[in-house]
Amino acid sequence: MMRRREFIALLGGMGLLPFAVRAQQAMPVIGLINGTSALKYEPQVAAFREGLKQSGFVDGDNVTIEYRWANGDYDRLPELAADLVKRQVAVIVANTPANIAAKKATSTIPIVFTTASDPVQIGLVTNLNHPGGNVTGVTQLNASLGPKRLELAHELMPAATDMALLVNPNDPGRAEKFVAEVHAAATHLGLQLHVLRAGTEADIEKALAAFHEFKASALVVGADAFYNANSALLAEASLRNKVPTIYEYTEFTDAGGLMSYGGNIKESYRWAGIYAGRILKGAKPADLPVQQSTTVELIVNLKTAKTLGITVPLSLLGRADKIIE
């Protein structure tokens, strides 16, 4: 007696499979690789799925998403990228530094990146308008706003002589570039800059607990996916340790952080979903210009400022796009 699997295989070879079965067999797979964790990046993933839906794709309906999470261990990213390449997914979607690992792993599978860095500087593409190759994506250039965040922190506390900067040692290339840029801004402002490093949740707690040892007036948090995933932890620990802190995303100030200045990370992931959908429909990454977010928001949490005993200057409040009271 012919088994069901053999029968389906025979029908498939004859082109006689029912449409639903053929569609299921042909369902494309998107590989999403991220340096953080599924639980803490769910808002961004939801935005990505929204973008996919705008392009006509729904996970589990006409596309499958396979996730690879490094859970903060960036050393695992090359292995996770190689696994998706071996799986022969249709598209790889990745944030920094996962997107760099993905590019090293394949020159043929389309890659859609999200990044707060300059994608040309970090080697993802050679040209924003004409990416070429198999890589395109979305950038907010938020990493380059580190000096501006330091300026805002100084405007908030004009009598300050010392400031602190928090970076992730697990991505040393990006961290050191960020340190160099913010250090140059500190020198220009006549400030002493103290660099703190944290690559785990425990490290964040230790760094914020030790903040006052440096006699610094405020803390600027570096751009990093690990910090994005732990914006609530950063906000809570900053408040508990009475550390005036400025970060890049509204998720931080929404969670009780003092100030944020940057773009919208969820919008980046929505665009990544749109681009992934376009590629599934046949578009080539080389023909899709890198999307650049040019909108930045200054958000001030006045409730947190009052808790910390800080009076926010009217000049700063007047420029704020959003004030949380």
C-alpha cells in the first residue's frame, strides 16, 4: 500500500498537489538574528512583523520566521549566522553586530540590517543610495549622536566638571569608536570623561552603583542592542542609584529614565519588515536604498527629574518633543 508521504511526493512531482499543500511546501523562511533575547526585544519584533504584514506577509500564514538569539553573548553571532546560511533561509534580518556576522557568513542570501551606526563606516554597504551586493537595510545614525547627548547632559547640569559614559565591551570596535567621539566632545566642553563598561545585567548594576565614585554629574549610555533590550533595567537602576542618565530611545524615558535623544527603534524594525517583504517578492537588496531615519526626539521625564532633585532648564524643556510629568 502506498504511504501518504509517498503519495504526496508523487502528486508533487506531477504538479497535482492541492494549492494549499503546494503553498505550505513553498513557504519562504526569514531568519532573524539578534544579539539580545526574545523576551526583551518583543516590541521591536512586533514592529518587524507589522512591516512584513504591510508587504503582504504574515508569519505562519505565507512566511515563516526563524529566530536566533545570542542572549547578550555576541561571540555566538558567527555561529548563529552560519546556522541560518546552512538552513538556506530566503532573507536574513539582523541588528548590529549580528548583521556584520551575517555579512561575513554569506554573499548570496539577502540581508536586511537595522543599525544605529553608519552602515558605510562599519562595512555593511559601500553606498547608501546604491548598496550593491546582497545587503541593505535601515539606519538611524543614533550612535553618532553620542556627543550631542553629552552636550544635552551638560546643558542640564551646566556646573558639571565630570561626566560618565557607559559602553558595552562585548562589541569593542563600536564601543571604542563611541568613546573616542564622546571624549572629543567632552574635551571641547572642558569636561572630564569617565568610561564605565557593562556587558551583562549584573555589570549594569555594578556600574551604576559605582557611578558616584567618579564624582560625575551625569551618565551617557552608549548605543548598543544589549542596552536597548535592557532599557527598563537601565532606567530603574539609574533611578535607584540616583544617577542622572541620558539614552537614545523613548523606551528608556517611558520606563522612568531621565532623558532620551534619538530616533525611533520600532520604526526601524517596521521598515526592516517592509524591506524583507519586498525582497521576498523579488526585489534585490542592491536596488533598495538604505532607509535613513532623519527624525530625532528629545524626551524629558520631569517626574524623574524631580525625584533626582534636578531642575530642568527652560531652554531644554522648550526644545523637548515630549515631556513626561
